[in-house]
Amino acid sequence: MKPVDEGGATHHHFDFNALSARDRYKLLIGTVIPRPIAFVTTVDEKGRVNAAPFSFFNVLSADPALVAIGVENHADMRFKDTGHNIRMTEEFTVNIVDDAMVEAMNVCAVPFAPGVDELAMAGLTAIPGTHVACPRIAEAPASLECRRHMTLEVGKSREIVFGLVLGCFVRAGAVDPLTKHVDQRGMDAIGRLGGHGYARIRDQFDLPTMSVAEWEQRQAGEREDR
């Protein structure tokens, strides 16, 4: 495949209609980075806890407060535990993963048999939910308790679950309870990259959005400097 030269910038073009699902996956997870991680806890019809991480996840709206996770089925199209549990109970909790939880989160990604308590296997602490029946994780810097808002079946192998956030728990010291401002460094969250890669968010900078007047003032200053 030849690179495309566009005004001095060279890019490789990939027509997704001509690619396999696997190749599309590799390009998407390698370019949409870093992705936040939803460490999702659910319970089944018998109240058994399941925990699994998902990196096809984000917050989509504040009013209403909606998050979305992409949940893939097993290769034979059976629902994974998370998808099944949300379908049956219509509840789930998104736990944010910090650097200290990485190894435990990875244990919960092991494809254990249904009914295995991944939190116990990983040495994590389950706290009873307040707004939902499924627990949140004590070690997580933040947790969002959600009720299923709607589910989109976007293909035979994947569905997107929208969750209405009913309550948010943030670790003491990482949020100002009056202003609701969250300490990003205190969260120490990690993000997902391509392949087996992860990223920390400790290298941060601020970049306020400019007003039109501020932008025009900056442009005028740049013209004067030429």
C-alpha cells in the first residue's frame, strides 16, 4: 500500500470496506488512544458477582448522565457474563482503574468459568451497591453506579450498553465535595492503548479554551511579531 502525500503530510490510507474485522480492530485500538477503562461489576440472577474490564467505553452525556460500554459476545455468539448480567438485572457499576489496580484488573480479565468471583480471585474488596444491587470496588478511585438506559445491538457479535448514572463515588482526597472538582493526579487513572499497551496520565498540562476575543488578540500579537 502506497502512502498518500497530502500537502507535505504523508499518510497511509486504509479502506475499511476492504479490510477484515481483525485488521479494522487493530487500526481502531491503535489510533483511538488512550481509551478509558471501565472495570464493570455486575451480578447474575442468583446474586453472584462478576467483574471484567472493557476499554470500548466512555461518557457520552451529562444531562442525562450517560456512559456507554461496548460488550462483545463469545466466539460462538453466547453472551459473556457482563452482557448476560446487564440484560437480566439491568444494572452495572463502572469502576475506574488506577495504577495500583492494574495487576488485579488483569486477573479479572482471565476467562474464568461463569459463577467465579473475579474480585475474590484478584484480592479486591466488594462494597455493597447503594443505588444498584451490584457492588463497587473499594480500591477504585471512583465508581459510577448505573441502570441500563438502552442497548444497541450493532452486530451479531457486539452490543453497546448505555448506562444512566445514578450515583458517583470518588475517593476522599481526590475530589472537593463542595466544588465537585476532581483531582486528576489524585485519580492516577490508566488508559488503554493498542495491543497489550497501557498508559498512565501523570504527564498532564492545562489548555483553556479561548474566547473569540482572546483568539483575535493572539492573532494580532503574532502579526506584530513578524
